[in-house]
Amino acid sequence: MGFPEERHLKKKAGWKEIPIGGTITTAASSLLNKTGSWRAFRPIKDDSKCIHCFQCYVNCPENAIKSDGEKVLGFDLDFCKGCGICSKICPVKCIKMEEESKFQK
């Protein structure tokens, strides 16, 4: 099996041979695992431009947009991964993504 074209003949591990990984055993346990430290870019909202259309809120894959039900208040940086979807989707471009290193102590 030294030839590249023979690699597909090698038996791959099935699901029974793969080591057990992480398991979610309790509902909402992800709230205990703050993942915002992975972020390379941080969203910054210009409150004077925001029209509270909730496009950022609806499209955030991490539910990291804070709201009081009527207004967009900001971001939960404990869970925001800095993907920038909020910035791209904003119709008035009131959210800018800035390098996280600017905010490190």
C-alpha cells in the first residue's frame, strides 16, 4: 500500500473505533462554556446610526446580540465569535468589526 492510488484500499476506522468525544448531557450547558475568547474581531455598534431593525439579532449564529425586545443593546462578548455576520447584514452599516487585539490589556 505504498502507492498513492492504493490509499483508498486502506480500511478507515468506523464509528465504533473512533474515541468518544465531548457529549452534551444537559440542556443549555453551552451557556457554561464561554467561547468569546476565540474571537479575532470584535463588533462595535454606533448607537447613533442603529435603526433597531434586528437584522443582526436574527442572523447572529451565536445569539450574542443583546436586546430588550424593542432595541438592540449590544453584544454578549462572552459568546460572540467575531464572525462579522452582524456587520455584513446591517442595512445602515452601524456595526464595524475591529481587531480584538486593540481591546486586550
